[in-house]
Amino acid sequence: QVQLVESGGGLVQAGGSLRLSCAASGRTFSSYLMGWFRQAPGKEREFVAAISWSGGSTYYADSVKGRFTISRDNAKNTVYLQMNSLKPEDTAVYYCAASPFRDSGNYYYTPLYTYWGQGTQVTVSS
């Protein structure tokens, strides 16, 4: 069992930055593929970024590539999402997710992830 708790969301102006954190419980965190997803009102949940168990591989949605950076600290059981150059269209609830696969070519596929956090709101004003 893995429990995930996100933090770091808030209100920011367009062009600003935020860093999201996801703290995980459980001794097997270091073996999980970790992902960030987001869901805007009236839209489906979508993939944002993912990182393999070792941090050696990272994956991004085209819409955030070059602006967002995912990283992890296995010693702290935490995964991060650094978000720069934020745009109003980045406004959404952001969710952290954990998959028991160490890495996968289907990193963007929500059913791949077994555990989910409660989400943290990110609002970008224009």
C-alpha cells in the first residue's frame, strides 16, 4: 500500500513558477514509476509527466515540455514537479500517481497507476 500526499499548489500569475511535491509512504517507493496528471474542469484527466524508478528516464506531455521538470528523491520518498512559465491553460487539479512498474512505455496511461493522491489545485491567472 502506498499513500500519496501532494502539496505546493496555489494561485500564480501567468509566467510565474510553482513547485509541486508528492510525499509517499511505504518502503517500496523507490521501485515505483511515478507520474503527474492534471484535470481541468469539464475535461478528462491528462498525463503531464512521469519518472522511472531510478530517475534515469523522464517523460513529458508535449504541452509542458521545456517548461516543467519532474524529479524524485528516493531517500525522501518524494517526487517533484517544477513548473515554470506557467500559462492560464495549466490551471487544473494536479494529481500524483504511483505505478508498480519501474518503467513503462505506457507511462501516459492512467490505468497503469495503482495509487493516486488527493490532488492539489493550481490556478494561473492571466
